[in-house]
Amino acid sequence: MLTMLLRGPRRSADPTRTYYCLQGSWSLFHSLAFALTLLYEVQVVGLTPLQLVLVGTLLEVTASSVRSPPASWRTCTHAGSPS
């Protein structure tokens, strides 16, 4: 059994099937992480519904501001240069 695993696959993987498997497992992982985060915030931290909405809004604003592209190449190089 171990020698079969060390030899590698006998045929190449189908790219379409691999893509769908990876995307599906990533989606499942993301959904599970989101649900567990909400459970933690409600049960352990004890947030009210209004606080949950405010925390979610703050997280989305933070994520969208981090993902926004820089205005120019100069801004990008300036942000990455050591001071």
C-alpha cells in the first residue's frame, strides 16, 4: 500500500473534476467557518443582534478597504517600501 502511494498516481487528474472538488471543499470550509464564528459571537461573547450587525458591517468595510487596488504604481511602491 505504501509503495503504491510513493510511486504516484497512475493517471493524471482530470482538471475539471479537480477544480470542482477544490472549489466545493473551499466553499464548505468557508461556510463552516462563518457559522462557527457566528455561534462563538452569540454564545461566548454574548452579542446582541444589533451588535452582530455592527461587527459584520465593520468586518466587511475593513475587508473591502484592504482589497481595493492602489491609485497608482507610485502609491503601491511607496506603501511597500521601508521607511
